[in-house]
Amino acid sequence: MSDQPSVVGLRAVSAAAFPKRYRLIKTDEYSSVFGFRRVLKSRHFLLHYRPRSPEEVPGARLGLVVAKRFLRRSVDRNLVRRLAREQFRLMRACLRSSDFVLRLAVRPPVLDRQAMAQEIRGLLSKAALPPR
């Protein structure tokens, strides 16, 4: 057995990655999404979105806002971010060409990984539906 990963394994990892082109990074990108004023709501989260114009590179991009006032411990904030990125990565192919900002809006009483992941998945699946 070789210590080097197979070519197939490398492709699987790269396909499962979350590269910069799928992230909102700059303040202006976040501002344009918040300024568009379209929101989907769930129990703990708000999903702000802005459709991307045809001139822009197609595909969905994600930004995250997890405030310290709702989750004091950085471990908990990072957990929510990881869950959100993972759900976005899994559903990215189904999503419309839009910029999304997932924002924690309410302090969760208990951090339940499965419940949080399910809630995020539900919001993203609403975003995958065609606009009304």
C-alpha cells in the first residue's frame, strides 16, 4: 500500500472543498446583500439573499454572521459556522445563482448539532426553490 492518496481521493476532496469563489469576503458584498432586503426566516436564523446578475460569475456564494452576543464561546460560534458551510457545500449545486448571508438572529437555548443542521438545510432548501 502506498502512503500517497489516490487521484480519485484528491478529486473527491477538491469537489467537497469550500473555495474562496463560493464565499462572500468583502464588506461591500455583505452590504449589497443586506441592502437588497430579501430574507427567509427560521427559528434561529435569517437567510438574507440577493440574486446575482447574468454578467457576474454564476453560482451561489455564502457569507456568515454569528454574533458574539448570541454565542459567547468561540467554540460554539465556530460550530455554527462549520455546520452552515457544510450544509451550503452539500446543497450548492441546487441553489440559485445568488449571494446568501446566513445570520444567527436568536440565542439558541441548547446547541444541538443535528437540529441546527436541519434548520440551516431547511432555509437553504427554501432558497433553492424558484422565486415567487
